[in-house]
Amino acid sequence: MRRLLQPPPGGIDVSNAIVAAIGTLARLRRVELRPGWADAASQIDGDDEESLEQVCQSMGWAPASPFLEAPRAHEFPLLVFHPDHGWAVAERVETDNRLSIVMEGISTTWRDADKARLYDLVIPLPAGRQTFTRAFDVFKAAVLRRKQSIVFAVLATFVVNFIALATSIYSMQVYDRVVPRGAFSTLWVLSIGAIVAILFDFVLRVVRANMLEDDAVKIDTEVSEFFFSRSAEVRLDARPPSIGTTAAQLRGLEQIRSMLSSSALFAFADLPFAVFFIFIIAKLGGVIAIVMAISFPLAIVIALIFARLIRDNTGKSQISSNRKNGLLVEALDSAETVKANRGQWYLLSRWNALLEELHTTELPVKRLQAMAGTVFGTIQQISYICLIAWGAVEVFENRISMGALIACSILAGRVNGPLIGQLPQLLVQWTYSRISLQMLDGILKLPVDRPPEVNQLRPGRMSSAMLLSNVAFAYPGQRTGVSIPRLDITAGERIGLIGGIGSGKSTLLKLMAGLYAPAEGQILLDRLDMSQIAEDLLRAHIGYLPQDYRLVNGSLRDNLTLGLSDPGDDAIMDAARSTGLANLITSHPRGLDLPISEGGRGLSGGQRVLTGLTRILLAKPKLILLDEPTANLDVDTEALVLRTLQASLAPDVTFILVTHKLQLVNMVNRVIVMANGQIAVDGTTAEVLKRLKVAQAPTPPQPTQVAHNPQGAPQGAQA
């Protein structure tokens, strides 16, 4: 028997045995679970087999499938229920009726495996963790998951188009048989049959449209969730410089959504039946079908020509539109700076230039679209006139009947009518959709924090020891950046980073937090490569507070528990009192439900920092990284925060902060001085401060070695 030291993922309450077993199953399968994934199942008290279905239903998962036969080796691990022992996770089947299981963090063996019941549970992957190389594949996968709806829509399309023959055959029979002979009894029978067929056609069309629209909504939800998650997982150092432009690229999903609408899909679905109707026209009207056999392919060829002409301008128009939206986001986000520096005219000039550029590219598209509509309308009218004229000659020559000519004219409307009439709009939609897919492909090509095809490490325990070895990093377009040959940090150290502006302190802190990936070298956390550790474990292990801590739109409670399971009001208020945030909570009538706008506007910089510090206290990470944490705080609040930090730091918690204040430097026992992206001085606090004082003397001293050993003994580090 051996104890597994890692708790189930997600920071959940594992009082429910089913939830605890699912958490263990996810860890063994190396599947990441979102924070608070089991909150919806917290109200379910039962631990029997029937409760498993309720738990899955409450979380929106597919129900678990019981194994009726012995599972094969590659299908493990699996959920298992034993009437005497309860829920666990089965790892493998042993000999002599034994089952190796993991239960409540302990690996053991059940000796009566025949009484256990195995279940296969499909744990949904996070949206952004699915592997796709093209945006088209994302939509394709979402569509193929609804094969039943597609099959029904195809069958319905066949039936609807066959019913369309009813009106034409009805007209032919009336003119050829009823009118010449006065067979009104036949007329009533034909009329009732045609009305019934039309009513059935109406019901089928409504059902088909509603079903496809519902599926289109679900497809849009899945695809939007994927791209939102994928955009959020893009590495911070690899993100495009303009956030507004990137957001506008994601809006390209709306263009693709319009192509997934029922009207557009029906138009394309009816395309093959145009050839079928031309065949029916040939059967009824003979040679007059040549008119439609020429006009329909001609319209398609002209449509392809227009699509090629529109393509270049739509691409340029889409880019200009994205840049315009990016400028709008930038102007609104920096309104305070713009107003304070009278930058309205500058931004307005850029706005007008982008508008002119957009109109320059949009105008040819609109002209071509209008011309296409005129051309297709002309083709429809000419083909109709030619069909009727030629048909009249055929009727006079008694080669076809009058009813056949009328039936052919109705069918010709089915060939040239809906599809040809919608071609101009479909051309523009399709072209914009292609451009949008290309832009979404660009988002998929951006590197992410954790490649989805790589199984990440999920260690049972991690310390806060860190080693940076030959680490190099530079921002895009810059020649120099941070270069750290070696930096060794032991668990429980208190380290201060100081240095001038642009010396690389904040960048080094982001590298330590795993927010930036080094271009060269390795960052090891407890002797594990940080890039190989599962993202949820890494974020739970590291608490990072940037200089400009931004809040998200929602409530104060949402921001305090961001990425965490709700710890309860008592824990939140205790942490808030220790940082001084309780004053803000108690002074507002809505308390923890205080509304927060985008970025935390409406709160001062100090209040935003206190929110971030309070969240770190609630998260209780093993590695705390703070970037100028008290820069926006008053003296009294700063003193309170310092006392709280000193009291809350456990011996095994590593604490690293960037600061220029002597009060904070006195909190640490090791100081690292950064200069030009490199470590200039590294040693104990007293040694480094003494070294800096000597350096400020009129006669600078000769370069020396200042060393540091985490245990207090000297260790070679270059000054």
C-alpha cells in the first residue's frame, strides 16, 4: 500500500466519494479540470450507483457507461463501485480475483473484484486543449458530432425537392386533362393531393429549419468556446501587439456563423437538385431543357468569376476593418491619457485614414455585388423568355402540351429562382468567411503555454525550489533582453529584486511565474522543467502579482476567487481584514458583490493591489512573486500589508519581490541587483546594501565577488 500525496485536482471539496473518485480519475488520465468543476454536484449527497448519473447530469457530462464484460488493459483507469467499499478508481485487474485501486489517495487492492462494477466516464477536455491545425477542422469536428441532424436534413431536402414537383405536375394535369374535358372530380382529387403535399412540405421545412438553427447555435457555442480558450492560452510573449485587432479577428466567427445559417445551407443543399429539375424539364418539355442546361451552368461560371474578383478586395477590407476596430478599442482603453494630452485629433486623423482605406476596399466589393445581382437577374429573365418562346413553338407543333410548358416554367423557377437569386449575397458571405478562416488559422499558429498534444507532468508534491540555467529571453523586435547564466533559489528563501528602470526585473519575474517562455535555457521548479508541469498545478503553486493588477468585469467576489473554488465568506473576510481590503467591502452597500468594471475602473490602484494580495492569501501558493506590491499604498496600509506578509509566509514558502523601498528590502534575506537584463550583484541583504553604498562613494571600488549561499555560506556569484 502506498499513499498518493497529491489531492484531487481543482481544489474541490472531496466530501462526496463520487466527486473524489472522478478527481482521482482525471489526475491518472492527465486531464485538466477547470476550477470549481464539481460545484454543481455539491448538493448531491448519495454515494450509490444511481447518484453517479445525477453527478454527471449536474455537471453537464455524458453519463458513465457500465462495463458488461471485462475491460481490456488499455481501457484503464476506470471508475469502480464496490457495495462494501464504495467508489474508487481501478488501475488494473490482478490475478486471483484481485483489483488494484486508488481510494482516498491510497493505492491498495480489493480481493473480491467480482463484486465490483466498473464504469467508463468520458471527462470533457477543456475547450482550448483540443488539437486542431486549421480553423476549418474546428467547424468540421463540431458539425460531424451532429451526424443525425445532418442525415435528417439531407433526407428532408430530398423530400422537399420531390414535393416541389407536385405543383408543376398539378398544373400540367389541370391544363391537359381537367380543362379540355371538364373533369372536375379529377380536379378536386388533384387539388386535395397537392394541398396535402404542400402542407407536408411546410411542416418539413419548418422542422428542418428549426433543427438546423438549433444545431447552428450549438456549433457556434462550441467553436466560440474553443477559440476564446485558445486565444487565452496563447503565450503572453507571443501575442500580437494590438489586442483590439486580435479581438476583431475573433469576430470573424460571426461571418462564418452567417454561412451556417439555414438559408445559406439550404441554398447549397438545393444546388444538386437544379440538375435534377433540368432532367425533369427535359422529360416534360423535350428540347426546351437546353435553355436551362445553358443558363444554369453559365450562372455558376459567372458566379465563380465574380468570386475571384471579389476575393482580393474583401481580404483588404477585412484587414482594414480589424485595424479600425483595434484603434477603437485602443482609444476607449486609453481615454484618460488621450484626454490629458489632447490626443483626440491624432486618433481622429488615424480613424479617418482607416475609414477612407476601408471605404476604398469596400466600394469595389459593393459594386461587384450589385453588378452580380443585375447579371443574375438578367440571366433569369432571358432564360425564362427563351423557355416560353421556344416552348410556344413546341406546343404549336404538338410536340409538347400546354400543361407541360406551364410545368416546365414552374420548374425553371426552381432552377433559376432561389439559388441564382441568392448567389450575389452568398458570394460575399463565402468570401468573407474564407478570409475569416485564414485569420483564425493565424490564431491557431500562435504558440500556447502548454502544447495540447503533450501530456503534462502532475507530480504529487512540489517544493518551491527553483533553478534558472542559461536562460535567455528577448521581446520580439529587440536585440537584447534577460540573460541569466545561473540562478539557484532554494525553498523558503526571501529574495528582493532591485535595479534601475528597464533592467529586466519585471521580465525576470514573469519568467519565474511561467508567463513567458525562455528562448534558451531551462527553468526548473523542484527539478522539473516548468514548461512540462500541468498548467493547473503550476498556477496553484505560484502566486503572481504584477505592477498593474487589472480586475475583470464582474463582482469583487468574482475577482477574489478568480481561478479558485469559493472558500466561503468567512475565509474571504479574514483574508480581506489582514490586507485592509475589508474597509472597501464594509463601506459599500453591496459588500463582496460590489460591481467591478473592466480593468477595475472605479477602484484606485491601491484597492486593485489589495484585491490581488487578498486573492494570493486565499490561494496559499508555495511560490509568491510580487512586483512593486506597495507602490500604490499609503503608509498605514503598507505597514499592515507588510505585517500580514511576514505573518503568512510559511517556512517552506519562497517569497520574491521587486521593490525600490527599503522597508520591503528589510523583509528579505537575499538581494539580487539587475542591470541590463543580467544579474549584477547577488548576495545577502546586508552584503548587497553595503556593496551598493560603497559603489555610491566618490571613488568607486574595484570589482569584487559578492557571493551568496541560501544557507548563509558564500557562493560564487559575479558582482
